[in-house]
Amino acid sequence: VQLVESGGGFVQAGGSLKLSCTTSQKIFVTNALAWYRQAPGKQRELVAIMDRDGRTKYADSVKGRLTISRDNAENTVYLQMNNLNPEDTAVYYCAAGTYIGAVRSMNYWGQGTQVTVSS
């Protein structure tokens, strides 16, 4: 496993969680890093992506609530999630690949971490 996620869990609506994903330096410095999520019965979707220069893209549904960031010293990418709602419930995956952000453009995937938001 080249991407290791942590930080998922159970939270009430309106609450916050912070996901972390640590990888090797080689993967960290040569790829854009992203968070995806997949809810039951739905396709995996891009939540947020950040390239090596710090450019970011977000899904419209999470803008203003979720923030992607990276710590270059720790080879770690984060997803700060605020004001969560039940529609955010999903398995969240860390990925590394190209800035296009399409699922097929990502070369490395983490194992996923469950986020559950209760109403």
C-alpha cells in the first residue's frame, strides 16, 4: 500500500473531521494528490485535488466546506471537512496521479476510510 489514509469516523451533521494521507516522497513530489469518495450505489467521484504548485479544484458540492492541503515535509495530504452533512457519508479515498482528476488518471490509491455523518 503506497498511500495510507487515516482520520475517518462517525460525526453528527454540522461537525468536522480531518483526513490524512501519507505516501512516499517519490509519489508525493511527482503527482497531483486528490481525495475521492464513493457512497453506496454511486460512482466514485472527485472531491478535491491539488497539484505540485498548489492549484486546487473542488467538487461543487463541497466548496466552502472541505479544504485540501499538503505538508511537503511530511509527504502528507489532508482533507479538512467542516459543516458535514449526511450526503457526505461515503468511503473516502486518497489518490495520486495527474491533475485532470478523472478516476482513470490516478495511478495510486489508498485503501479508503469510512466517513459517516448522522442527521
